[in-house]
Amino acid sequence: MKIFGYILITLIASVPPHLAKAEEDIFAEYRAMFGDDSPAVLVEMDGEALWSAPGGEKNVSLETCDLGLGPGVVDGAYAQLPRYFSDTDKVMDLETRLLWCMETIQGMDTFELHDRPFSEQGSAQTALEQLSAFIAARSNGVQINVPQGHPKEVEAFESGRRLFNFRAGPHDFSCATCHSQDGKRIRLQSLLQLNDPKGAKQSFSTWPAYRISQGPFELLNGEWPTAPDNKDSRAGLWIRVCN
């Protein structure tokens, strides 16, 4: 199993520049073909409908859900998440907060969403993905400004820093193994430097996103399990604050 790790590190450092440039040009051309007509817009529309639709045992909508800027305020909310919520005494990201609102406000059984929060390739988007798409889109153009005024927000930030650098698993990798240096890549896949404000901003300001390589609309938390050996999304809070 260690051999795979050595091969991966070699691939990170040894891709010929002309092949890397060709790969970037191909994806840039593909994105340009979409223009403003991303398939993610359809998911956003589904999420907007869900936000205002009555549901759960209480048969009420999520329009009174407080995402941090006041009940029902959606514009700009995603840009300030994760954050501390006094009603739960926890730091929560968007998906965690939405699940809490579904359970508390709507009286909804969220067992299935907890069990399968993210869609698989070729399957329908989950309600969590649809709602997140709608809410995140309402922060387009807003600067990321994750609060750090509460002790638990600072604690979560430091926890994320440790997790980003924590090495684990059969290959002894951390997030930093692939994302702490500039100009690195795996085969033809460029790797952003996520412990640097420039790389962090370039990456996290584009999530959630429609993935060309996968097909479905994906949430950031749905992407973490694809990274080797570290499935804890708390590292994401540290990187978002680094913006």
C-alpha cells in the first residue's frame, strides 16, 4: 500500500508542463461553452421551490429558518458560514443548519438525508443539494467573511487547521500532502494551494459546483470523502476563514 503513496507523490511532481497546459485549455474551453447556462441553475430552481414549499409533519416551509443573518434571510448568508448558532450552541455549516431547520421547524424525519445526503453519479439530486444550491447562489459575488468572534468559532477554526495537516490512513497522507504547495498536480489534475489565501479563495468561492468530470451538482462536503485518507469536513472551515 505504501508503494501507491510513493507513486502518487511522484505523479504530483512529474507531469510535463505542456500536458498540464493542454488539460487546462480543454476544461477552460468546455466551461466557456456553458457560459452562464450551467446545469446548476436547474438545481438552484428546485432548491428555491423547496425552500418555500410546506413540508414535514408541521406542513410549514423553511422560510423562517435562520441561516445566521436572521429568520428567512438568504442573501449573503452562505458567505458567512460556518458560524456559531446560539440556539444549538454549535458551529454549523450550511448543510448541518438546513437539516436542523428541517427537523425543528418542519418536524421532518431527516434520517434518509443523514444516511444519504449526497447524490451519486446518474441519480437525482438530494433535497439537501437542491436547497444548498439555491442558498449558495444567493451569495454570488459576496466576499467570504466567516465570523471568528465566538470562542467556539475559533475552536472550530483551530480544529480545522489540525485536521488539514493531520496525516492518517494507509498512505500516511494529509490534506496538506497535496494542497500545501503551489503549482502541483496529480497526473493532469491541478492542485490548488489551500493553505494560501489565493488558492483557498479560488477553490472555495466556486463551491457548491457542477462537476464536469462527475456530472451531478456537488456540495463541498460531498467532495471531502474523495480526498485520500481524510474525510472530516472541519478542515474546510479553516480554509474558508483563510480567504
